[in-house]
Amino acid sequence: MSMHDARNPKPTLELVAEHAGVSRATVSRVVNGSDRVKPAAREAVELAIRELNYVPNRAARSLAQGRTNSIALVIPENTAKFFADPYFAKVVQGAAQYLADTEFMLTLLLSTEADPVKTTRYLQGSNVDGALVLSHHADDRSYADLGSVLPMVYGGRTMSTDQKDIYVVDVDNVAAARQATEVIIDRGRTKLAIIAGPQDMGAGLDRLIGFKQAVEEAGLEPVAIEIGDFTPASGRRIMRQLLDADVRVDGLFAASAQMGFGALQALGEAGMKVPEDISVTSVDDDSFARNSTPPLTTIAQNPERQGEIMAELLIKRINGEQVPAWSIVDTRLVLRASH
């Protein structure tokens, strides 16, 4: 039987404080998940909550704070691309794991290119406390003005240079591409090509820059610069085109493991031996990199950590804390059989 007066069946914050022998503010901090509470006081409050069957009125508290306790993860990509790309799943996993220990729920918004206005309208309508935006394209201008009304954190640098209050969590894509290309050059390859990503995205642009830097520093000229869309199909198609056009390539940097996977398929179909005839490297240590033939030498991005940092920074921003405008996630070279 609970220990509070039966005539007052609904215990209040004040009753919990009295029962635990602490201040109302201490109970409030425990209930709100603050870490600014001494262990002994926390234990006393938690015991009192159990004994009194106290249920915090989260809805009322959220209303008082002007909060929804909901965060949107916005993916401005079509649904098929989202579900086919392991990178997105890992970022979502990292963000969700971080938010599991908070009161915030994660809402996934797949925003198609056809109607981005619908998404921005939803984000502006006090439905969420903040947004995480992944895979940002140059034509996603609809998000550019949202930063002034809603805390936002981007996964990958945005293409909108005139935005204020931009907070980005990313890898150094220029350095990653340069390192992957240097691996090929160190093998003594001189006829170098790139299958780059979309040039309306930061990652697509930056990885092409890194490739060019490495080639130039080696005193070489690229034999081919082709643009794909980060999918296996585009890697396969472009590699086939290069082979059909008889372009002599002995080193290929594919700007994503998915495109590298597709390129290796085309090379295998043409009877080219990897790495004997051509060295191939990429960025992303995912199932495509591990399951290609042969497995891809690549740069691991750690997308789970990216998602975790994005969520952490967004919560801090929602709480009015200062956070850095740029956060760089470490990458790691993974050597396999393709180079």
C-alpha cells in the first residue's frame, strides 16, 4: 500500500520532496534527468517516487517548457535510396542510441524532391523541438531559412554558404579521398580515374577535390573524371562506359563503396583482374565494401558516431547551450584486397 494519504490519491512533486527529505528543485532535477544531483539524494527521490507511485506529468511539463520532446531526422532523398544505403541506417542508429537515454523521440521524415515545402511546413509548425538533416543537396534551399526558427544540425556540410547558424557534423571528405587516392598512387599506378559523387552535394564535391589534390601532388593528370550518384548501378554503368571507350585505367577511386561495388562488377564482367590490372579504393566501410569482389580497400567513416554527435549537439542547442559550428568525425583507412 502506498504511504501517502488515501484522501489525496494523486501524489504531487511537493509530496515526493517531503517524503524524500529534499527540496522540490531536487525532485524536479531527478525527474528531468539532470546529472546535477548527488547519488544519495537521487536514491531518496527514486525511492519516494516508487513508494508514492508518483507519475510525472510529462505532457504538462512539456507544455510549460514549450516542448514537444520530439526531434525530426530529415532525409531529403527518395525512399528507395534511403533504404538501400547502409550509411543512413548507421546514422539513424547512432542518433537513436543517444536519444534513448533522453526524453526525446526521433521522428523520421523522408522528404522527396517533389514536395520539400510540405516538410518545411511541418518543421515550422511547432511539431518538433529541432531537426537533424542528412544528405543535403544544393537545391534543398527550403531548409536554408529554417535555421532561424528551429534548432538544426546537419550531417554533412550544406551547399548554402549564405546561411547563418549552421551546425555541421561531418568527416573531412577532402582528406579521406586524398588518402584513398594516395593508396593507389603508392602502388605505382599512373592512369588514374575517379567515379565521383553528385556535384550538388558537399561529399560529392569534396571527394573530387581530394582526388585531384592527390593526383596533382604526384605530378599526374587524371585520365577520366566521371560523375555518379553514389549507387552501385552508377558505378557499374560508368566503369562499363570507360572500358567500352577503351580508356586505359590502372587506378580507380570510387567516391562511395556502393559505386566501387558496381565498378568491380563491371571489371569482373570484362575479365579484368583486381588488383593485378587495376587498383580500386573507395570511401565507406559498409556491407558493399566488405562483400564486393574482391573486398574494397576503403576509408571508414563511423556514421554511428556521426549520428550520436549530431543528436548530442542538437539537444544542447535545444537547451540553449553553445556548440561548435563544425564537428569532424575521425576516419580510418581499411586495407583489403582491391588495391
